[in-house]
Amino acid sequence: MRRWHYRGFVLWACVALVGCAERSDTVKPAETLAQLRAGRALLTCREPCLAEWRGAQPQAMQLDAGARWQELAMLLTRIGYQDDLSLYYLGRAAEGLGYREAAASYYRQSTQLSATPGSCQSLSRLCGGVVLPRAAALRAAAIDRDLDRAKPRRAEPAPQGPAAPEAAPAEVAAPAPQGPAAPEAAPAEVAAPAPSAVSRPTGPAASEFIEPPPAAR
């Protein structure tokens, strides 16, 4: 019975190693970076990859400290081990390469996994000195704030005050009360022509010279 269990364990270990070797051969940098930018699920292996991850975790920590983001992404993808620490490292690699939305997604996945039996505290016992889930949550929140500030904001219309009351229509002045009609003025009488001031002389003027009659011979 013990031999059967031992053979089964050896067979399982060989299958796991073969699977890891196949992943190592199929990892292509260009394809991996494209999937990383899209936020794809690149880490899906658990216990079968645990031993390999335990050997590679110190290297992952060094790559993270040296900001060697592409090498870190290739290492994580080649092993494929999934826990909150490896997802945190994957978020670091994505953020360092400029894939900020994908990085925020990996950080959130890391925080969710920290509360499960598959966390680094529960399974691998290797957390690389990273305080999880706090470190992942802080990085996700910082990226979300930056992305929100970078979004173009629509110009908000100026607040309108209360509408001014419409002006009351101007009152039409009532016509003044009219009294009894005034009598019409009588037509003016035609004045008689004034007598001519020039009168004809009736006699010779005093100043005129009168010639004396001729003397008798």
C-alpha cells in the first residue's frame, strides 16, 4: 500500500515537472507582454508549482527591487504559480511596464487571495517581506486615483440663479375725464379799412412861390 502511494506521488511529481517544462518552452516574451497588458490570467498553477516557486521567489524579490520588470514578468509567467505574493509581483511588473489598468487588476486579485488558504502565509510561507494585503491595496488605490485624475472632465454648465420675475406689462394710462365741450370761438370780425392818411391838398401850399401879375404900361 505504501509502495502504491509512493509511486503515485512520484508520478504526480513527474507530471508537474513536465507541465512546468512545457510552460517554460512555450513562454514567448512578445505574447506574454501582450497578455500582461490586457490583464489576462497568467498565473493559474497552485500546488504542483509550489516547489519551483519556493526556489524562484528570492530571484523574483531581487528583480522587483532592481526594477527589472520584463524579466520579472517572464519569471512569473514561466513558473505560473498563483498566490497573493506572485500576483503582487505581477502587478509590480505590469505597473513598471506602464500597464497601469492591468496592474490595478492584479493588485486587487492579490488582496482577494490574501484572505484564502492559498495565500503566501498559509501555503508557501514565503511572502518576501511584503505586507499583504495592505501593500497591494495601497498600490491599487494609488493607480485608481491617478487614472481618475487623468480622465478628461466635462465642462459643467454655470449654475443658474433663480429666474428673474417677468416685468409686469406697462399700464395703459386711462384717458383724462373730459368736461363739457368748450364753445367754439366766434369767427373774428373783419376790420374796416382805416381811412387813408394821405389827403389831397385843397389849396396851394404856403411854401409855394406865386408869380406876380405883369405891370401895366
